[in-house]
Amino acid sequence: MIRDIGTLQQFVNVDANSAFEVLLPFLKEAEKTISELISPEQMAAVKTAYTAATSDAALSADMLNLINYIRPVLANYAMQKAVPRLQFAVSTSGALITSNEFQKTAFSWQIRDAVDGYMNAGDGAADDLLEFLEANKTTYTLFANSSAYTEFKNCLVFNTAQFNAIRPINNSRRVFRFMKPYLMDVQDLLIKSAISEAYLNELLLQSKNNALTADNKTVLDLLQKAMCNMAASLALLEFTVTIDHDRATISTSRSTEIPSGKESPDNKYDKRIALIAAQWRSTGESYLKSAIDYLNKNASVSRYATFFSSSAYVDPSTDTRFKNDTSWGIVSI
């Protein structure tokens, strides 16, 4: 979707004399990242249309609109990948850097800041791209029918806003998409057994059809808080986390590096992250306990009937699980 330096310069700051061929491998890598975001099927359709067109004017209006949302993502992700690796050249003599009286390799902090800048800009553009696709899902059906669709109805937490309200992710659809496997792990391994498959399916169906009863809305609120906290605790070490004075925010890019300014000889940052992960899991378990306790106390043949008739229901007068056992049978995942 970017054929020359001139087009690239519309989205990122790059020298007009740069050899475009040098940047091509990074553009192709970035295309793979975008393909994961919007689905391989949708990306393949875009590339087929773009390759066949002699110019932007030859593209359909819908395809050109989509490509114009893809381009800033592609440009920034490509530069994020290119900057660290273009600092040196690899030859039979090994890795070499440029250093003379006129030029020298940038300082490590400058490279890191540039990479972070490109990544943040790319992530912001990726969120715009996903928002555009969601708003036009009847037009871009390959995306809407794919597993990349960021509003997914097979989970009790099915959109970015719901997750962000419980655990801050800067309203990033990209982070929410990466959270999907962890949310599904929690739902399949913990929630399903705790409330029964039948009652889970009732909640999913009502959520999908925007037909939640007032009673089920109460339970769903507790379950969503449980799932988001536990999923975040599972995923925490795979994401960059910004720790402010009052909260920890899961950022929009995966990273194994400690953010700038967080390094310390005794790994205080890593220890704090571990404590936060433990706290989030504990919070999630508490919400799940509250949901189960609430259901057992209120279920009857006329209220929460699906749960009441399932093997997950326990008569509260005989239920001793929560009295002395602080773990109350939660399975580790």
C-alpha cells in the first residue's frame, strides 16, 4: 500500500534520499502485523485490489477508504521495525556501525524513544483503523466475519469499552484483541464451571441480542469484573505497563523491556508488576466469589432458574465453601 518514499513521507519523517528498497522488508513485516489485526482474508482482498490498480484513482471508494486507514499504521509499524536494525550493517565481518567525523550512530535512548514514538503512533492509527472497520462492518464483511473482529460475542466481555472501564488499557482495541485468549481462558476454565455451561450460554445469548434481564445484568457486572481482573493478571507480563501514582495502565504494545526510568538494580519494577498481577487476580477471584454467592442466595425456580436447576447451584444453608477456605476451590490457570 506504500510504493515509494514520497508516500511514506506523508505519514512518517524519513529522508527523501532514503533508498526505498532498503525499507521494503520492514514494510512487508508490518503488513503481517496488520493482517493479524484485520484478518488475513481482509488483508488479502486489500492487497489484491491494490496490486491490480494502476493508481489510487483506479480503486473503488470503499477500498481506497480502507487503504487510507491502513497506510499510517503500515508506515509507523515499518519504521518501528526498521530504526533499530538500520543502526548497523551486517557483513562477513560481523555487525558494523557508521561512525566518522560527520555521522555516528544515535544514542540508545534516542533509538528507544524513536521506536516508542513510531509504535505509539502506529497503535493509535491501528485503533482508528479498527474503529473504522467496526463502524462499517456491513461493507467490510471479510473483517466482520473473521476472528479478528474486535467486538466478539462468544465472551461475556465483548468490547474494548467494557474492559477499559474495569482495567485501563487506554481504550485500545489492539490491547483488547490481545486480551481475547486470556479472557476466554478465564471464561472456559473458571466461569463455566462456577455458574454452569447452561447459565453461561443464557448470559451470552442475552448479551448478543442486547436483551439482558435486570437480574442477569447484576450478575454479568460481577462476572465481567472478575474476568477482566483475572485476564489482566495472566497477561500482565506480556505487555508494557505504565505505573502512575494511582493506577497501572496496560499499554498498547507488547514488550519485554522495562519502560524508560523504571530500571533499578534490585528490580523494583518487576517486583511491583508481580504484586499488581497478584492483586488483580485476587480482586478477580473476589468478584467471582461474590457472583457465585449472590446466585446461590437468590436463585429459585422463578429467578435465575437456569442456574438453580444446574449442578453449579449450592443451597446456601448447606454451603460451607466460603467459611474457612480463602481459596474456595478456584482452579489455577
